[in-house]
Amino acid sequence: MIPISVMVLITAINEPLWALCCASGLVFGRILYAIGYRLKGPPGRVLGAIIVDIALIAVFVGAIVSLVNWDMTSKSIRILPISES
């Protein structure tokens, strides 16, 4: 769970709304996963697992885009891409 949290935080640096949508999808998918498993057994997990997988791919892409767009050419020292110096 820690790598997922780190990817969400990295995504939130440049794209906070995207990170929120991905994190919400992860939580919603896990809830559906648990409910489906409780009600229908192992076959009931499929919908929740698909939603979680799509949200994981989205947050992974968001983290990669945030890291690629990190401004390294600036002469000023910046702690975060959103801070002004």
C-alpha cells in the first residue's frame, strides 16, 4: 500500500485533481472488491479488481508524467514544482 500512496503523492504534485480521482477509484474499487467477495465469493471480486487495476494504471501514468514534467532546467532552487522562488 505504501508504493501506491507514494505514486498518488507524486501525481498530486502537478495534477492534484487527477490524483484525487485515482485515489477515489482505488478506494471505490477496494470497497466493491470486498462487497463482491462477501456476497458472491471469489467470482464476485472481478468488478472491484478491474476498477482497482484501471485506477492503478492511471495513478502510475500520472506519477510518470509528474516526474517527466518536473522542471529541472530552472536556475533557481525549487523544493516542489509548485513553489515560486
